Amino acid sequence: VDASRGSLQTSGPGHAMIGRGEQGWTMLDELLTNVEGTSWTFPATVLCPNKHPMERLCESRSHRRPHCDKCRRSGLNKTPCYWTCWPCDYDLCIPCARVPPVVSLPDGLDLSDEASLATLPQLAQDALRTPAV
């Protein structure tokens, strides 16, 4: 996984992960879905043209077969995630949603402790065990 991590000095102690590429988005989605206390580092509210908040979905949480209503990309259900507005039946792909791929890890997570790391999805564990460049 091509991911970066770092300390969040501006908001106090804490760590963030940046996902790159499709596997990076898969890792971020797994963290947000499965690890309590993980949150978007930056406001990640995506709004449809009618100003409804859109929901982040992925193949495992939806059986729809949407296409991006902005760039017309098809097969969004096969991508790591996409955003949908249920009332408007409006969908956006990752690039069109323009969400920064950065999440904050839970407060108190000790990245030097194997037991703490074991609470994270495998993709995140692998990224955190890879030496920083």
C-alpha cells in the first residue's frame, strides 16, 4: 500500500494516514468503517448539486452499479469507494468528490505497540510497519 503517516502537531498528539492510489483508499475506508475513533482529518462532507450530504460507499456495503454523474466514469462499485446521494440518485467517483485522502487515527493509539497495531485493518498495519521515506 502506498500510504504515508505522520504526527498531527497542530491539533495536539495524534497520527494521520494518507492513502494514495486505489489500495490507499481501500485502507482509509477500512479504517473509517472498522476502527472506532478514526475520522476524516479535514472536513470531508461531499454535497450533491442540491446540497444534500453524500454517503461514502464501497462494493461491500452496496449492491448498486453506479456511474459518476460528473465525469461519467462507470464501474464505481468496483472502486475502493464512491459517494452517493440517495434522494437525488447522484454519484461521484473519488477524483470528482475531491476529498483529501487523509484520516486521523484514534487518540491514544500507540504506533510502537504491536497490540495497538493489531487493532487496525491489515492494510493499515502493513503501511505503518513500512519504514517511512
